[in-house]
Amino acid sequence: MRPLIVIGNWKMNGSLASNERWIKAVCKGMEQGMPAGRQFAVCPSTPYLAQCSALIQKCSLAFMSLGAQDVSPHVSGAYTGEVSASMLKELACSYVIVGHSERRQMHHETDELIAEKALQALDHGITPVICVGESFDERNSGRAVEVVRSQIAKQVTVLQDRLADCLIAYEPLWAIGTGKVASAELAQDMHRAIRLQLAEFDEDVASHVGILYGGSVKPDNAVELFAMPDIDGGLIGGASLSPQDFLAICQA
Ligand code: PEP
């Protein structure tokens, strides 16, 4: 049985004061009771990881953890601006997002680079959250499954059965930050297609991998999305900035 996992991606938002308010409010809300068997995490910007790590450790909820928004594919050395997986591990990161569409588009990240980043994370005991998804044009031209299959295929080639220790986030680009959420049926169809593709490689890997949905998830659409058999939780952008909305999604 795969656990339901909800991960907040704050992107380039936050401040020392607002992060503290958010974590205190979310921890307080979670202490009042959360559905059993779920896992939650928040991914702040890199400069705030140490602060958020300390605050999350202080509230000591076994099901609430920290994630990062990116990781270097390199171990260490002359890579100005990069952050290594061992540094993230020292800060107690349990997850790291790799291949978010914003990084694919604005930083020209390739599937090969994304797989290298995922490997670094795995080598340091951090769960990579590998993002895939098609653009509006790709969906409209009937190529959504083909595009996502090719993104997943590269991960299978590099990561092989280590994919069992990864999370995949299906995030259709046309739904990210637009308010246009994919219908639960459309998302389920893609999640199913991803799982079937993984099963072509290894049935065990396919049944273990958590596949999260991301793209304009809000408290009012989370229930329907999370009820789908192949949707194992969500990667939440905009709505994760509000502690109330994040809590409501975690409870969905
Ligand atoms: C995201 O950026 O990963 C995301 C899902 O954003 P939003 O929820 O704002 O669409």
C-alpha cells in the first residue's frame, strides 16, 4: 500500500518571519490530528533550509519533513551556486524536487541531467521527486502520453530499479500556476499510463513508486484527485504558501 504524500513547493517565496509563522501554524494544525499513514513535506528556497529544518525538527512530527527544490548532479567541487546532496542531507532533507518544469524551461535541464540529479539524491538517502509533464501544445496535438513516456523512459534507462525509491510528479505545464487543474480523470489516465510504462520495466517498481499530481491543486479539488487509484498525493505550488490551504490539502 503506497502512502499518500503531499509536498509543498514554495518556489522563490518566503522570508525568515513568514517561514516561521507557516511552520508553527502547520505543525499546530497537524498536532490536532492528521489522517494516518500520510507523509508531508515542504520545500523552501535553499537559504531557508537550515531555518526550516530546525523549526520542523522542533515540532517533531514523524510525518512532517523537509525537502529541497533542486540538487547538483555533482558530488563537490568548483560548481559555483550549486548545492550538493550531502549538504541537503546534513540539513535533514528527506526529499528533493528534480526536473521541475520551471527548471526544464528556464534552465534548459535535460532528462539526462535530471536523472543524474536523482542519482545523487538517492546516493545520499534523499528521495528525488522527478517531475514530468507535457505542454499545452503537446496535449492539444495528442502527444501528451508520448511526451511523458519519453521523459520517463530516460529515467528508467539511468535509474533502473532505483526508481522504486523515487517519487514521480506528473505536472502538466498548462496546469502549473494557471488555475487550470487537470480533471481527476485526465490526471488518473496519465498516472495509469506512467504506472503501466514502469510495469513494462518491472512490476515491483511500478507498484512501489508514488506518483504525485501537481498543477493548481487547491483544497477544493484535492479530495477528488487524491481519491484516484493511481494518484498517490500532490506536489503543491501556490496553495502551499498558505498554511491553512496546505493543511486542508493534507487532510483531503
Ligand atoms: C508546481 O509548481 O509544482 C505547482 C504544482 O504549482 P501550482 O500548484 O501553483 O500550480
